Amino acid sequence: MSQDIGHNKNKVYKVVLTGGPCGGKTTGQARLSTFFESLGWKVYRAPETALVLMSGGVKFTNLTKLEAYKFQENLIRTMKQIEDTYFELANTCPQNCLVICDRGIMDASACKQDLSMCQQFINKFKFNNIVLHWEKMKTDNGWNEIQLRDNRYNQVIHMVSAARGAEEFYTVAGHQTRHESINQAIELDQITAGAWVGHPYYDVIDNTTGFEGKVMRMISAVCNRLGIDTGDRLSTNSKKRKFLVTGVLDWTIFPPHQKFMVTHDYLVTPSRKMQARIRKRGQDGQWTYTHTIRRPEINEQSVELRMAINSRDYEILLAQRDYRHYSIYKKRTCFLWNNHYFHLDEYEDPCPPGCKGLILLETYTTLEGDDLKVPDFLQIEQEVTGNSKYSMFNLSIKEEMDRSKSDASIESRDV
């Protein structure tokens, strides 16, 4: 099942993002959303159901065996209903639609929707009992495993825990529900991965590359299944190239494109080696919100954690704005040209002095020098790749701070 067709002849694609603790699932979801929104797709994100239910005061170790069984049964019922709501919206959407499920039914089938809950369940009832409970639950509810696993979702992607192959990056810091040791994380990752064995379109994204490469491989896996040609944009060795633009020579030959309004704000952080920012991005009055944290380098690798947030969380975080930085407002035009994907950013008022009239063109590519052909309908003054003057972080600085210590040389991948 490569994809579904909605009521309006639109593509509907339902993908599960699953994985072990600290596998990059949250950041991957945000990056996947941004990528497909830039292509003009509508993106829905079905939330992790267990986190919603567990936040209501449930402590799994306090439940009796019968209570645990009924809780798990109701968790799956709730998950099915939440997902079905988004699936129906996708089917009636006027545009192509991607539905990202933060874990799926098979995660919950073995009490794995919340991984810490899974560990508690394993410790209390032993794994064989989990299997017996699942078989009874299917019988009681008339559920068919082929339908729930193979036919419900178009694709399943398992993001392998950092505990398996990237141990130096495994951390439980800053996560309210994560407390597993590395050995526990490995066990939970294996259980979670095993639950989806048999799905016809199942991709496992391991830690054989750095974190950035891992996220790119995940997005590539979805694009490959859909037959979307991304050129070399998602290649693990592609790099951002940036050009200073003085104007558009001819809008009449501008290729099909999507326009967005984007607002960036930097937040106060406990360390100058850490960056945090929030972004509001939208078109036609509809907005998505993102919170990004760039951690200090480990082994010469910078890890950027990105998560989708709601409008309420955005307003709360906005109160932590770093007033040493201006807010950045941009009009972004996304388009494909000559097999490359470009962003054209026009900085808008109110803006910092260094941004007035500024237009930047960006793309990710493996091509070097003149091998990359830039759009001939744009008036390009010069390439500014690697020039810290044009990093968004430095452009936003209000006063002449010590810019040499800012982490401006590391560019964020906006996918």
C-alpha cells in the first residue's frame, strides 16, 4: 500500500514514527513536518496517546493486573479514535496530506506506547504475560493484527535509540518521563522494533551516521516510498549554500512555489554554547510552531533538537525571549528548480538594521562551486556561504556583542 487517495483525489500518506528512548523521534517529527509543508502538503500530527493519558495521574506500578489490562485496552481504543479523526480530516483535505502518528497501535499492543510504562509493565507481569494479554485483547475486541499493523499505516519508521551505537549522545536530561539506563533503553528499543516486524513498508534508521544524517535518512525514507525526487538535498554529505540576492528579475517565469510568513525569536539559555529559538511559520492564517535547541558539541558534532509545539506553548516560551536579539520576520518562497530545492528569504519590517532589504537564497547540495546552477530569474550578487555576517543568529543581535564566540558557523537545516 504505497499511499491512499482522499475524497478530493489527493494523496493521503500515514506514517508511524516509533523508536527507542533518545532515538530522535521528536526532532524527526518536526523536521518531517517542515519538509512536507514546504512541498505544499498539509501535515497532521497524531499525538502520543499514552503521554496524554499518563499525565492524568496514572502510575502504572500501582495498578492491579486487571486495571493494567483495562487501561491498556482503553489506551488502544483511544489511540484508534484519535488517529481515525486525523485520517478522516486527511481524506477530506483539498491538498496532499501527510499524517504523522507519534507511535502506533503495535507500540501499544505490548504496552510500549510509553516506554517507561513498558518497563514497569515488564517488571511487574513479565513479558510472556504481555503477549497473553495482547492475544486476549484482540479476541475481546475483534481486532485483527494484519489490519492494525499492515493495513492501517502506509509506512513505519523505527528511530533506533542512541543507546545502540551512539552511546555518548544518550541522555535523559530534560525529559520528564525518560529515566531508563542505557541497558534498559536497548531492551526497550528491541521490544519496540520487534512489535512492527511484518509491516510491508518498515524502515529502521540506525546510528551509523551522525544525528543530522540520521534525520536526513528518515526523511529520505518517506520520500522514497512516495516517489518524491529530492535531488541531493537529503544526501548525508550535502551542505547549505547561501547567496545574496538583490532582486527577482522576472516573476513571470518563476516556477511553482509556496509562500510562507516566518517569525524567529531567540530564547535565553543557561550557556552561551547553547542556542534556543522558537519559530512561527504559516500561510493563509494557518500556523505551525517549532521549538529548537542546539546543544554544545560532542565529538565535534552539534546536535539540534527540534520539536513541534502548540500555540499556547509558543506564547509561554515567547516570554523567555532573549531581548539581546531582535525578532526576525521573513517572507519565505519555497520552490524547485533544476532538480534543486530552494528557499528565498526576504527579510521584512520590523527588522534589525542589517536585515533591511536583505534577500537570501539557500539550498542544500553536494555540488561545489560553479557545478551548482543558480536560478537565472534571480539577480544574485555573490555567494555568502560560511559568512557569519549572514547567519540568522548574528543578524538578530541588537548590539555589538562578542560575535566571535557565537555559534554562527553551524547552520540549521530547515527541513
